[in-house]
Amino acid sequence: MRAAACAWLVVVAACGDNLEPSAWRSGPPLPGGRLEASVVAVDDALWVVGGFDDELRIVDDVWILEPGAEAWRAGPAAPLALTHAGLAVVDGTLYLLGGLVGTDFTPSGRAWALDAGGEAWREVASMPEDEARGAAAVIVDGVRIVLAGGAGQDAALASVIAYDPAADAWTSLPALPEPRSHPVGARAPDGAVIVVGGLATLDARSARATVLALAPDGDAWTERAAMPTARGGCAAAVIGETLICAGGEAGAAALAVTEAYDLAADAWTTLSPMRQPRAGTHGAAIVTDGGGALWVPGGAHALRYEPIASVTVLEVP
């Protein structure tokens, strides 16, 4: 355990349109349990990278679920075994940014890219000195990738950095008003970078409901409508103009509650809860002709190191 309770990471992906969920259903299970892995959608395929396996080894495995497939296949192994890594896609290239190394959760500042169709990761510019992190909110803001907050070696971070793939360079953005580990993030229709919830420390007892926004070229974060349920590490994805946040952790409990944030209207609604509590994983969205779906692979049903292989899916017509 990292602290009195586990702390978990989430990555955001985009798709879809409407907000009337039909029901949660099961998807093809992972080949084995995974906890604190990174998750993203790449051309409607789901990717799960790294994390703890069933024997609590930190692995470099990559698993991919192609559209319509009933089983996962192996992908190009990650260049480093990590938990809590940032994972994002820009122009078809997959970026693996930072993360935590080993069971002492040492933050890494290294970064890699995997080009579309590629089989080998290439190293790109590392994070600025003293800015290494895992468990950050990951937001694709146009052509740059923003990492907001995150987990350092001994504390949550307030700093915000951004990676520009075209320039292969990092820049600093205005810091959050309070440290956050395990928040989620999104880009609003007005171009603002949004950071939702998270933990003020590395401990789930410090869960926050705050929603923060940084306007394009803004020099300070402002508050928007708070999330109804304070939490860190929900599995999240953007569908249309709505961020869906499912599960996560607060206090000593993993959560099943699912809430949706209208990024344009700055308003929250409550959706159908997950069938079981789930924390310690990310979410990704897959678009379909009729809408979209939030996919949540692996994680744990309680704040314990007990990786699960099941995959749960929220259909949004």
C-alpha cells in the first residue's frame, strides 16, 4: 500500500454524443488481473499498458482489444514496467508519459512514443527536472498533452506541465490552487482545460469534489460546479460534451457511483451505478454509430491489492 488506502490513476479519452445510458454490461475479460494499469482508446481499439498483475508484479505487458474482438491480444511491450503512467494519443501516435516505478512508487520523468502501426517505442524528451510524476490528470489539449497534478515521491503535486509532440518539448502551466493526485481531466468546448476531483494527498481520505478550469492562455485556475461525490481515481471518458466519471475511491472505500458532467453547461447528473465498486483503473470511450461506450478494464473491487480481470462497459446510445 502507498498510504493508509490505495490511490488510483485514470486516463481520459473522447467520443460519442448522448447521455441516456442503457445499462452496464460485461466486456471480454483481460487475460489476467490488472491494477493501476493505464488505459486508452486508439482508433476504437482498447489498450491496457503496465500495472500490477495477479502476482503483484509490476509488468511491461500491453494488451489490445480490437473492435468487435472477443479476446485481447498482446501489443508491443512498454519500454519500462510502470504503474500510474500517463497515456494519451495525438494524431495516431501513442504517448507514455511518466508513471511510478517499483513498489516504493518512485516517480519517473521519462517519456516514450509509439507511432501508428509501430512495434517499437521511441524515447522522447523527459519531463523537466524535479517534475517527474505519476497519477496525473491527462488532457489532450489540441496538439499538446497536459499533465495536471499527480503523485511525487512523498506528496501530491500542484504543478502542471504540458508536452508538445511537434516540438518534443515540455512547458509549465499555472499550478493548481491545491495539490492533487489521481484527478481526471478533459478539454471543455470553450477550450478550457478541466481538472476534476482527485486526492489532496496520496491518501484516499483526502478526496476532493472540486472542479477546476484553466482558460486558454489563462494565468489562474477558476472553480466550476463541484462533483456531487468527492473522489479520486474514477474511470472516466468524454462522450460528446459530457465527462462520465465511474467508481474510484474515497475514504476507505472503492465506489460504484457514476456521475456525468456537462462540460458546456457546467452541470452534473447521476447515472446508473456500476454493478460492483471498482477503483485502481482508467476508463476509455469507444465511439459507435449509435453513440458510445465507457469501457473500464481491470482494477479492484476494494481498496486492496487484488487485481481483477473483468471488464465493465456503460453503453450510451
